[in-house]
Amino acid sequence: MRRGPLLLCLLTSALTVSCAAPSVEIKAIEVTVSDLPRALAFYTGVLQFKVVSQEEEADRITACLRLGEETLLLRDYAEDGRRIPETLPSNDRSFQHIAIVVADIDAAYQHLLRHDTRIVSAGIQRLPDWNFDAAGIRALYFRDPDGHFLELIQFPTNKGEPRWHRRSEQLFSGIDHTAIVVSDLQRSVRFYRDGLGLAITGESFNYGAEQESLTRVSGARVRITSFRAAKGPGIELLHYEAPGVTRVLSDDVVPEDLSAWRIDINSSHPDPTRVAADPDGHALLLRPRPGNAARGEYPREALRQHWSRYLMEGAQLGIFMAVALYLALALEHPASRVHRAIASPLLRRFLFGLGIGITVVILIYSSWGRQSGAQFNPAVTLSMLYLQRIQPWDALYYIIAQFIGGWLGLVLAAAPFRKASAHKSVNYVVTAPGPKGTAAAFAAEFLISFVLMATLRLVYQNDLTKPYLGYAAGFLLLAYITFEAPFSGMSLNPARSVASALPARSWKAIWIYFAAPISAMLLAAALFQ
């Protein structure tokens, strides 16, 4: 067996990750307080933060707090700065908050009320089911003793980082992200993605009664873009398309002002430590990553945090391969009653495509699909890596899981029907060029891969069509299997082709199923950003 293409793909993926992986980590979130003992009483007594250390300098005292795995720094300056107005709206340019994850938001809300906490929202808000990206999230805005906005957030099982769904004895689990209001979304995306190297991990468009009640901003229509680094809490950009961004506070914020937040970021960039600001003036402390930091820290962190998503990716392609094999056994094996009843190859391919299309739709909208992103294709994963929509180490682990999961799913599905699965009419649903030859197979694979990725990008970028992305993918697979399969076997997916080639011991023109899908999808991703 020639495993060269498989090894080449994995090696290329590893090299891509090692070169592309930005060593970026959100180390801490800083905020200025006016009375440190009072702030500590609130954050530790009410929100269950733990004090790690206190450091006294000439002009300030800084307390280091932790909640779960995240760090919050409270700074109390000797000279008091400007206070936060009680009427400061949630869509002000200066707005920033931290989102604290809870497993039981109802209990957490009652806990806040018992401690006379200032609540901003009109009670707990559940984002509606029509909101494809945020459906089921429950949230509440409130304020600390200095008037800083804070948020309680509870994720449904198919959303949020996997660690937020692990059992915890604490009411408050950790800090999921810090959110900031931005005036120009595209400019800020370029800054955080291209300038700092963060990956986009989610987008949503929130509006309606629930969003207005959550933020207390009338007519709120908010585009939210979520970023994550290799480690630490995320950063969310809040862009108010309506009613727009206000400017109640002055732009010249100084560290002593209570509205002064700062995000501490460690980066592999060689520049010395410096204080910077994003395009809207939100403060950042950029520091080079310590030279003695463990080289394997970020790959280990990715594996520790997201191993369940890797298993989901592998399992989804495994299910896909099992369904493909059983459809082939039913429709193509000469001993099958279905095969004998349907003489038309075109009709059999249509039924095969219908079964595969339905399977893909189910996988994409399943809980596993919503959590992992339902990529189950190395070409898709590499395209997402190019678009900076997945962390590099996650991309590598996804690809490994896809190859293993696809092969394992097919082998397990074939075990009870080994002889039938190996029959030349089924042959483990192997992909191979048709009668038109290798050139036609490559051209066909390139075309269908390009159209698939271009379609998915266009559908995803439109608010109205985005919820139907899975149906678009399923329809294209139905059409491809029906009409394109005679040219190339219809792969689109290097891991899918390898999964069949291994048990079939058939590696004919296997390079096509690596080169064509990967190059075509990367081209489509570049053209339809």
C-alpha cells in the first residue's frame, strides 16, 4: 500500500501549523477600581474569585484574582480618576465587560439579588431559537460597586467551550471572554485577526426584544465577532448597527479612570513590552512570550481543552463513511434486491446522493456538528485555517481525527459484511477516476470542490441564508453524486478517499483527491472572504 499521500498531507498540515501558529495568549484582563477592599469583597465574596496575590507600588495597589483558569487584575491608584456615569449606555464606545460563565444562571441571579447587586438587564434573557448562532444562550448584565459592566452567561450544550459543560461545584465557573464596543467592525477585525493573530471562532447578529432587554439599549441590533487565542479568555467585538455607538465618555482615558480596562496579551512577536490601543482606544498590554515558556504548551492546551471536539470530528466522518458503505451495498451489490429492482445507474446514484445528502444535513445540524463545526474534511479545515477561523493546533488535531475516524468508521461498518464490501461493485466505496481518465477526474474534483466552498462561504456571509448552510451542502452532494461521480468517484475529501483506499488496497490516482480538493477550496476561500 502506498501511504505517501496520507503521510504527505499530515506532514504538510503539521508544517503549516508550526509556521502559522501565532503564539498568542490572553494572560489577564485588568480594570481600575476606586476602593480595593470593597472591590475584593464583591469579587471574592459574591462572585467567588480567589485572591492570588497583591502587589503595592508607589502609585497603585494591584490585586491578582482568579476564577477558574482566568486572571483578573484589580488596580487601585493612589489618585482617583473619573468615575463611570450611572447612565452610561451599553453601546458607548468605552464599554467593556467580562462574561462570567455559570452552570445555573437562575441560581446565580438569585445569588446576586441577595447581595443587592445592581442589575442592568430586565431579568435573565434567553436568545431566541431563530438566532442560528446564539440560540439558547441565557445572559444577564449587571454592574460591580464601581459601575463596571459584567455579564452572567450560560451556554446550551451545543455552544461554548467544552470546559463550560464539565461538572463544577462552584456557582461561577470562569471568564469566557471580555466584550468591547467597536465603531468600525471590519477595521477592528483586521486589527485583532491580522494584526494580533487571533482566530475568529464565532459570529452572530443579535436583535429583538431579548437583546434590548439584555443591554437596555432600545432598538439594539448588534453584530458580534468572537476571537480566541491559543490560551486564555476570548475577546468579543460588539458592533451596534443600531442605534449606533455613543460617546458619553471622553476619548482620553487615563489608567486612573474607572472606565480604564486593559487586556494583557503575550505574543511571539519580538517587539519589547508596550502599551497599545485598538482602533477604538481600548487598551492592550503587549508583551513578548517568555523565552523559557514550554514549546509544547499550546498544543497540550488545545488537546486538553478540545479533545472532545476532535473525537466528534472523527466520529462524524466515520458515520459518513458507514452510511456510504451501506448505501453502496444496498444499491450497487449485485446480490441486493434494491440493485436488481433499479436498473438505471442514474437513479441509483440519485438515491445514493439523497442518502448522503440527508446524512450530511443531519451531521451539520446535530449537537456534535454545532460544537465542532462539522468540517470532517481536511480540505475544509485547511481553508478555515487560511481564513483564521480555527486555531492552528486545533486544525492539526482535526485533520488527524478526520483521517482516523473516517478509516475506523468504514472498517467497523464493513466488519459484518467483509466479503460483500470487498466485492468489485462496492470495493469499500473507493474513489477512482472514471472512463474519461485522470485529467477529467482532476478537473471534475477541482470544480466541485471550488463550487462547494464558494457556495458555503456565500451562504454563510448572508444573514438570511446562513441558517440553511447545511441544506446547501446536502443539496450539492446530492447533485454531485448523481451527475459527477462517473468522472472521479466524487470525493471532495482526502480523508474520505484514504479511508476507502486503505481496506480496498487501491491507491489509483490518489493524489487527485488531495491536490484538487485542497487547492480548489483554498482558492475559493481566498476569493470569497
